[in-house]
Amino acid sequence: MKSRYQICLLTSLLFTGSILARPLPVENFKYKKEITINTKNSSNQIVKVLLDDEFYKHSFYGDLRITKNGEIVPYRIQNAEEISKYTEKLKPELLFTKKDDIEIYVLELPKLPEGMSYSKLTVSSAYDYETSITLKLGENPEKFIETKNVFLYKYGSQTSGEIDLGNTKYRYVRLEVENGSNLKFPSVTRIKENKNLFFEKSQTIPNPILEENSVLFSFPNENQSSFQTIKLSFEEKNWERYITVRGKINKKEWDTVFQGNINHKENDGTYTEIPISSPVSSEFTIQIEDGENDTLHLKEVITVQPLEEILFFRDTNEESQNYVLYYGNPYQWSANFDPYTYPSSENTKETSPVEGKLGNEMENPEFGFNLLYPPISGYITSILFYLGIFTLLGFIFSILKSKRLAIKETA
């Protein structure tokens, strides 16, 4: 019933979207890419498109717009992940059980390898039952941190049978159950976690420029690789420095994209990660203030761009569809769509999206700023504002001048 309602809702949204869709002023965007959609599964309404490096070079992030036959298509953007389907079932160890007014079970789950988590706990009983369970998860039997309530049942061959652990890493489980349930826990499922996808580029270390109490590294970034994070590696294992990262935004003006004190210890790993406030795809500099300390020896610099994907609904009722991605407008405001008009995370869990691919980047032949949109509208507003001020000053001056003449005539 629920899935039928969701299908009806999605269908109605698509129909109303086609009626009420708003055209996009495409002349405001300098670049565009055509979107090719795999239509083998023609009934699937959700499309997923991976953004590429060309987009990050020329986009201002908030200026991303999608059109279908010239009309705006709502979308959602998220980090791209490598979806893992690996699972395995293991037997938990029953550490403690008590059956009094309520039944208490304490379980220890097997140790987790790196990159894995627990997803489900299987529950069984020799008898029919229904019970409310208070589930507690923790890092040791003396400290349970997470608590949730679960309802389980078994009516003959029908059973709920599993408890969702929410991809936890906690190994200790405490269950408080209604008396007479007589539960057993034959297995726990652990899964390999999905990995976020990244594009990494190793930068050549330039000769340092020694300044008073600091050292400056200038990176030309000749390949114009876009990035939102920088990973630094030094010969020194333990250090604390004030670091400033500046980059050329839109290849024109320098801007400070990170500034702050960073502390690194040997057990933190090889790299120190620096988040960037705004994507950079041109040259950049790293300034390290040493003060009266010895200069650090920079070994490696890696720029990191998290890969992202956009998701949107496609209209499966029309045969001829032309989907285009537009971008390249620094003055464009960020998109703000009704959350019911684009795919939610629940939608993508129930239905695997259709893959879409971006074509080659093209300069938009219709590009030219509109009088009604920034920056032209801003210039016009400023001109009208100052024109109004000068007109008002002229009007006041003429009144004062006429009053002065009237005073002279009466004198």
C-alpha cells in the first residue's frame, strides 16, 4: 500500500511538474553539457549523473541548473559513493541472561575489521510471541550509549525476525524484553561500508620562498585540477603551525580559502587534511608561519576533489527529451527546490537510479547577461539609485535657490 502511494505521488509530481515547470534563462550561463540517459529500464524515473572535472573548473557550485526541453528540472546533489554489497553473518556470544519480571540479554559481537559495521541482529524463538524490546548499544558492558525501542513478533510462519542496528560499530548489545519471550540470537550481519569517491592529484613541490618567520610555496596547478581539500605530508612527525592557503578564484582574484592553526601528531597518520572554503581550480599558495621554530620540510602535497552526483526525476511519458546541464555564472543564486520534487534518500533505497552521463563541455552560444539578472541588473539598480540621489539633490538645490531669490526680492 505504501509503495503504491509513493508511485502515485511520484507520477502526480511529474505531471504537475510538466505543467508548471519554469523556463530557464539559459543566456545567463556560459557553459553547458548535454546529459545522455540510459533508457534500457524505461520505467525507472530516477536519474543519477556523476559530475566531472570540467564542471568543477568552470562552475561556481551554486550555479548548477538542469533543463528538460528548456524547462528547469529540480535536483539533489550528494557525495558519490562506491556501493558495497559484501555482507557476512557471524554468531554473537551471549555474555549474560536473566529471566525475572523482564528478560535481559547481553551480547558481545565479534571484532570488526576496518571499514565494516554491524547492520542487523537476527532474532528467533521456538514459540509464537510479540514483545517490545529496549535495545542498548555500547563500547563495553559498563557503558551503553545508544538506546532505541523495537517491536518484534512471531505469528506462526510470519515473523519480523531482525533488529536494525543502524550500521553501528558498537560491539556490546543489551536487550530488555518482556517476560516469556525466550529469544535466541543465531547471527549478526556485518557489512562493508560504502566508500566516498575522490579525485586526487599529486602536486610537484616548488622551491620554497623564505620570508621573515615564514615560508611560502607557490603552486601553478598547470592542469587546473579543481579541489576542495589539501593533504600535506612533512618529514617532521610532530608539529604545530599557523597555515594560510590562498587561491585564485575564477582565475582572476586571489582569496584566502583557509587560515588557521594546525596541530599534527605522529599517530594522526601520514597526512594532514586542510578543508578549503571555496573550490579552487587555478594556482594557489601555501604559507607556513614558523615563528622562531625550524622550517618544516614539506614532502608531499595532494589536492583532493570529492566526487559528487546529481539526482533528479525524469519524465518517462515523453519520448523526445533533451536534458542539459548549465553552469558558469558567478552571480547566480543557489538552487532552492521543494524537497518533494527531487529524489530523496528513501527513494534511492527502494529503486536503483538510472545512470546518466555528461557530454563534452560546450560554450553556450546564447550566453549574454540578461538585464533582469545580475550583474547587469545590479549595475542598473546602482545607476538608478545614484541618479535618484542626484535628482533629489538637484530638486533640493532648486528649492533653496528659489527661496534665496525670494528673500533678496523682499529685502
